[in-house]
Amino acid sequence: MSRMKLWGQSVRLPRSRPLRVVMGVIFVSMGLVGFMPVVGFWMIPVGLAILSVDSPLARRFRRRAEVWVLRRYNRWKGRGTDST
């Protein structure tokens, strides 16, 4: 099993690249119909995180989103690095 580190947690993923890609695409596509009961919009970032293992474009998007969320969280908690 391959592992991916996300938000400080290690997550196990299937070793097969085609299986990871299919899983990521399924999660993203199901997230697009997030207004339905079981599926939700939460599936989009999970699918992009799975795709980021194999796709440089998704990896770049995930890293930027992670930095953006952590900056906003730190600013909200009062631990921001801004000197203003």
C-alpha cells in the first residue's frame, strides 16, 4: 500500500495507479452532486487529494489549498505571521 500524508495524518491508498485514479475521479464526480443525501461536497477535496498522488496539477492545487486553509486558521486563532 502507498501512503499519503494529508493534514499531518498518514492515509493508506491502493498500490495500483489506475485504481487510485478511478477512485479520485469517482469521489470528485460524486461530490459534484453533493446536494444529494449520502454524497456531499466533502467528496471533492478527498477526490482531489487522492488524485494528487498521481497528478501534478491536482498536487499543486492541494498544496495551495492546504497553505490557504492553514493561513486562515492561524489568523483566526491569532497565531498569524502577519506584522500588520
